[in-house]
Amino acid sequence: MHADLSAIFKELPLSKTTSESQTEDDLIWPILNRIGWVDSLRQQNLAVKGRDDVPDGLLFANAEAKALANRFGETWKRYEHGLALVESKRWGRPLDRRTGGHGSAEEAAAPSTQMLRYLRRADDITGGKLRWGILTNGARWRLYFQGARSISEEFFEIDLASTLQVAGHEGGLFALTKEEQRHWLRAFLIIFSRPSFVASAGLGTTFHQRALELGRFYEEHVAASLSKLVFEDVFPKLVHAVAQAMPSAELSDVRDASLVLLYRLLFILYAEDRDLLPVRDARYDNYSLRDKVRLDVGQRKDSKDTFSDTASRYWGVIDDLSRAINKGDGSIGLPPYNGGLFDETRTPLLTTIRLGDFAKKMRS
């Protein structure tokens, strides 16, 4: 499959001038056909009147489903027999930004915004039968689900161009290893290929339905486990460390400072993992919590290294990054986040203490 998909990419001269129709006809649809989507209809109007909502394609499970759809003269009624809709864009077009160019409102809108509107409309006219959408610019492929809690954020995306090492998309500093390439190609085939959208004969559910059910199950268990870890283990240790660092502080100030510190850490870790902070910017990596604290601590613990009782190496990273997040630092690609969590004036105790690398054990 790697060779087949790579050959499709090589057939099309990929550049900023590659048009949407070229990308669609010579790259996106050949890939869809190769992963099992051989029965489809193009440009089917979702709107009862006018042509405000016209996705680029409608995908069917098989020829029988397509034949049933074609019995309807009104194209919007055909969506009830489809499995997913497709919206394709020109090669490399950003999926979350408007083009800012001239043309119709649909052409100027952000592709992700178009997809959300199409899915809402498809969900409505099919009574919830069609809830999946594929959005792609040829390089990046996204799968959207209308039933997600946050449809605009909870989508699945794969950079297929980087996975296949297409020229100009090898990744540079962030290049995928051979094993990572194989992994993400398997993931692409599992997530986007036709069989995953079709109910299994023995189980009566699709791969995606089972994945969502398992995801909800593990999410509940992870949330419960994480909550217990954070508030029964981590938070008490933070309170103890802050109290040790400033023995004269009022207990209420210690508690408040510890809680703010906890949420700062959780925010930074989450934001870095979700690329909400500029972790892919080489200017930022020397100041990131992930590289300078989390990964370093993990490696040192694995090697049974010693942590100092007096040095505050990690606190310095946390403190510097907290100030940068609060005020912004354009030199490392970091805009200000003015939510108040990192405001020094709200928790002055955190500006006067330094926590050591090694936390002394709490007294029982």
C-alpha cells in the first residue's frame, strides 16, 4: 500500500500552484478509490433550495447503496444512503483559515468551518444516519464526527504527505522514523478506509462505533484515575513543598499557591501536548516544560540518577515559562495568554519561593 499511495503522489506535480480540481481529480479521489471507496457521487447538493451546501463527494458502502440513492431526483435525499461526505481542497491549503480571496462565501470560508456546516446539515436531513466527514488538502487528512462533544476540536488528523515522505514534507527536525511511518500509514488505512465505516457481519457495528465506545470507557477510567492521582497524591505533595519553602506563610496562602501551581502545570502539559503552545518552533524547545522538565525527569528516573536536595533547576524552568506565558515572548514564538492563571500579582507567594528538584518526604 505504501508503494501504491506514493505512486499516486508522484503522478501529480505538487506545488502552491496546484489547483483544487487537480488535487481532487489526480490525488484525493485516486487515494479514496485505492482504500476502498469505489462507489461515490460528486457534488451532491445538501440544500433543499439553492446551492449553499455542496460537498465535493458522497461515499457509499457499495454499488447497491449508491443505486438506492440515485433513485432520488433531489440530491439532498441521497445522503441518507451514504456513509461519509468528502470536502477536498487544493494542495496544501490551510484547513483552519480563510483564504481571504474573492469568490463565493463558501470558497472564502475556512475549510473546517465548511465541514462543520455540512455535517450539521447532513445529520439533520438524514436523521443522524450520516455523521462522518473527510476533509483533506491532499497532504493532511481529517475525519470529523458529528456526534463528538466538540466537533471543531475532536477530529482525527494524519499528515499523509509526511507519513509517505513526499518531497518537501520529510519533516526536517521532526522527521518520522521508519517505524513511525509504518505506524501512521496503518492508522491512516484503518481510520479512512471503507471497511471501517461498514458494520461487521458478526458484530453488527462498525470499527468506528466500537472505537468510540471503547474510547468513552477508557476515558472514564483514565479520568477517575487521573483525578485521584492529582488530588490525592500530587496536590498534597505540592502543599507540603510550598509550606517547606515558606514556613512563615499562612496556611490559606499555601493552599491557594499550591492550587494555582497545580493548574499551571496541568495547563502547560496539556497545551504542549495539544500544540497550543509552540512546541514545534525551534525557538521554544529550550524553554518548554516537556523537554526541560518532564522528559528530563523521566530519563533521570529511569537511569536512577540523583536529584539535588538544594538545587532548583526545574523550578527555574517552570517559573520562567510561567512569566513568558503571562506576558508573551515573541522571541520564542510565544503569544501572551491573559487568562489570569499566570498573573504574578494574584499569587505573590509563588514569586518569592523556589522549590527544590528533590521533594523531601511528607511527615505522616
